[in-house]
Amino acid sequence: MAISETSFRDRQGKAISLKNACSLFTVAFAPVDTSLSVVNFSLFITTVTAKNDAVETLVTSYTTNAANRVALVGTIRTTLTQALGYLESNKAWKSSAATARGIVEKFRGTKPPAPKSPPPAPGETPAAAKKRNQGNQAYVELASHFEQFIGVCSGAGGYLPPGTTITIAAMTTALNNLKALNASLNTSEQQISVAQKSRYDLYFTGDDCLQKKFQAIKKAVKGQYGLASQEYQTVKVIKW
């Protein structure tokens, strides 16, 4: 089951609270395992924070580009409607216009789902992965439809529209922008997946993960100061 971004940051905050509590003990906290010391745990938390920051930066970029792609596709839909009208206004382009209309209908019929940010963390279900991949494929299909439409316009002799947004050059620029966003978002998803997996391992995998250190520090406090001590009562209430 996926773990929310909020949960990762929340656990980072709890680790900081645990570290701060241990640093204020009157008798210095001195665990046998020195990796649990205040100094070393502080360094570990710095690594945890950097992992969260890295994921957040990637997700922010992904979210921005995903929104830009949605907006661009909306603009392209408007462009297609205008360009099709221009083709259909000239009886000499009747055949080209008919072909173009079929492509526009395919474009309109391809409806990718709304993008979700961030992409699912490690542990996503096969159904979630399938839905996400289908959404990406839909945008690739939109680019293909648009490219075919431009090809039809290019083949219509004398296609020189007065509207600057429906010229071959303008539409080609929009197509290239859509292709670039598709490629960028595909790369971003892979980068986010790698970053999320690395962070997940730091939190939950192995004997030196954050979760194990968090639990071990509380046990070390109990062992050093005693079950009834104020020190242990202080850290006891800091829940993972």
C-alpha cells in the first residue's frame, strides 16, 4: 500500500522531535550503538530530509509539466477546430478536409485521465500502474493524431491560412512541445520512482533504516535511564 507524502514528512518531524528530546537530557544520552547518538542520528535525519526534498523537487516539476500538457492539449483542440474549418471552407480541399475531420474526431475521442501527482509510491497496485500507463499512452496517441492532421494540411495545395495559430509552422511547434512534454513526463516518472524507492528503503528497509533507528533509540533510552524515568516518559509519547 502506498504511503502518502505527508506521512513521510510527518515521520521526519517525529524523528527530529526524538532527537531534540534526547539532546536535552540532563545526563547525556550514551547508547551502546553509537549510530544512535544524538550527533549521528542528526546526520541521519539530514539524509532523510535530503531524500524528501529530492522527491518533492521532482514531484513539483512533474506537476507543473503535467498541468502544462493538459493546457497545451486544450489549446491544440481549439487549433484543430479552427484549422478544420479553414480546410472545409475551400471545396478544392474537400478530400483533405474529410480526412482531417476523421483525425479530429479521433483526437476528440481520446480522453486521457486527469493527471495525479505525485505518481504512486512503491507498493502501488497493478491496477493503479495500468491506469497511469494508459493515461500516458493516451497523450502519445494525441500527438500522433495531431501529427497526422498537420500532414494532411501540408498536403493541401495552397494551405496558407491568415490565422497565425493554424499555420503549418505554428502547429508543428505545438506538436513538438507536446512531444517534449510527453518525453519529459515519462522521464520524470522514472526519476520519481527511483527517488521514492530510495527514500522508502531509507525509512523502512534494513536494520539501519529510520524506523529501526527510531525504535532502537527509544529502547536505548529505556535501558539507560529506566522504565520509570522522566527521560523515557518523554520519548515514549513520540510515536512512529
